[in-house]
Amino acid sequence: MARLYSASASAHCQQTRTYNKFSLVATDVVNARVYEGIHFRFSDAEARKQGRDAAQWAFAHFLRPIDEDDQDEDTE
């Protein structure tokens, strides 16, 4: 099943965008911040990398299938 992500712009724009991947949303947000002069591209790109690394660590250490929880108690 394909997931679709959508975002609506502010009232003056009246535009809705649809994305097939959440990473495309993040890319669009980075571009918007750069175009509006809020951030530099390298800082947003680094923040996305840090967020991805933090998410991978969380999935590896905490967000695991329930079946693995029983095994952890036995091995410690």
C-alpha cells in the first residue's frame, strides 16, 4: 500500500502538494527555508543527516519488534 503525504501552503497560496515519500517532504522544506532566507542549505542538510542518524539509533536500541523484548531480558 502506497502512502501519500500532503501539505497545504498558507492561505494566500492555496496550493496543496502531494508526496510519495516523506524524504521528499523534508527536501521541499529545506528548499523553502533556503529560498526564504531563513537557513543556509548546508545547515539544513546537516540537520537532516543528524535527524536520520538519531532515528536509526532509536530504531536500533528502543523501537524494536515486541518479540525481541523477551530475548533481551534473558541475555542480560
